[in-house]
Amino acid sequence: MKIGVYIRVSAHDQKSDSQKAEISTWLKAQGHKPKKVQRFEDKETGANLSRGGFNELEKAIFAGSVNTVVVWKLDRIARSMRDGINVLSEWCESGVRVVSVTQQIDLAGTVGHLVAGVLFAIAEIELQHSKERQAAGIAIAKSKGTYKGRKKGTTKVKPERARELKSQGLKEKEIASALGVTERTVFRYLGKDVVLCS
């Protein structure tokens, strides 16, 4: 098996630590050495396929040096349903296996192609509905003069995610980096009373 790991975050200031940790855990569980696989990474939006790391991955696939692609989630490959289905169709038809470690999905061949299409469609619908609900809520709040941005004490990231990463062996500092929050916030998510030294 010739494995290519693909990792993507949407911006340069975002961290990919959680993706790397979960993929490494999967590789070890499958008996693969994380250092022995090829890695491809991008720090840009998945709205289009013109990305350096992604392009290198595709070259490796068509050159035959990668026949299994491992990702954190399928939406790391593409954010639009059309792009996602087109990419996975080409890969599956070429005999490439695609594994999404957090979704516990293993795609290969025609069935893999069909399943991937359904998953991308659902993901795109959920994303659009979320954006529409958020925009509608903000518009109503603004019209009433009550919109003041995110309230203090609310969280961008669910505490459950911090606990999940902790259970996978990540340290508080690594979790903070992965979630884009402070270590103090991570300790609060984990229910720990710890005084951090400066």
C-alpha cells in the first residue's frame, strides 16, 4: 500500500495539529509507520482545486506512487459537492482507495464513488443551511439594533471536541493550538482548575 496523507486548513494562521494527530493514530492502528507515508498539506480554502499540496498529491496518484489517500474528513479534499464528486470519481475509477479517519469511511471503486457523492451533497447542504441561518439571525438582530457580535463566555469550539482530543493523547497546549484557543480555555473545557505560569 502506497499511502498519501492529505491535510488542509483554510488559512495560514490555522493549525493542523488535530488532523495530524488523528491520522497518525489511524496509521498506527492499521500497522503503518506515520513517518513512512507521503504527506501533502495546504493552508488555503477548499473552494477550488488549485492548491499546491493537492496538485502534488494528484501528480503522485497518477504517477502510481500513491494508491491510498488518507484524510481527516472528506471536506478536506474539496468544499463543493461538484469538485468533491469529480475528484473522488477520478480516483476511485483509477483504483485509488480513499480513507476518512474521523468519519470512518473507506471508499474504493464504484460503490465508494456513489457513497462519496451522497456524503458531499449532505455536507454542502449543511454548510449552506448553517450560513443562511447565521446570516438571517444577524440581519434580524441588526435590524432591531441588538447585534453586538459573539457574546463573552460563548465558545467557537465545542468543549466536547477538546475532551475528544485529550482522550486521544494530546496535551493541553496541543489542543489549544489545534482549536485556536488559549490553554486556559482548554483547561476550562476539560474542567480543570489549573493556574498557568507566564
